[in-house]
Amino acid sequence: MVCKGICIRHKAQKLPGLGRYAIGQRRCQICEIFMVWNSSFCPCCGYKLRTKPRNMNYEVKLRIRNKTNNAMKNSVPFQNQFVLDVV
Ligand SMILES: [Zn+2]
Ligand SMILES: [Zn+2]
């Protein structure tokens, strides 16, 4: 079970606001990489791929944190407007 560098070709892109497992990406513990791959086994090292997060709560927490970040981003133009009104 060694990484041969093949997994790089299947490397999955990170999509903000979406759980990697939720959109079908799989993680290889040996290559330490997320992949877009239909088989349950790594095309690179042959190790069984992880298709679910180790801890569901972690994924949920992550989603909540992303929502909070979005809310903060949305509030920025509002603050700018407030400053303009004062000036
Ligand atoms: Zn690999
Ligand atoms: Zn692998």
C-alpha cells in the first residue's frame, strides 16, 4: 500500500459550502487525498476508500460554520452603507 502518484490525476476540487463526501468524493488514507473516483478502492495504492466522514457531527458542524461565514460576508455591504450614511 504505497502512493504511486496516480491519485493526483483524480484529485478532487474543493467546493466551498459543500461536504466532500456529500458530493461523492472519496478519501484515500494512504495517499491523503480526496478523489473523484467511482470504485471503492484507490486507483493509486489499492487501499479501500473512505466514502463517509469519520464523524457525522464533524460534517454538520462544518456546514454550520460555512453558513455563519456567509452571513458575515453578507453583512459587509450593509456596514459600508451605514458608514456612508454617517459621513
Ligand atoms: Zn496516491
Ligand atoms: Zn491511495
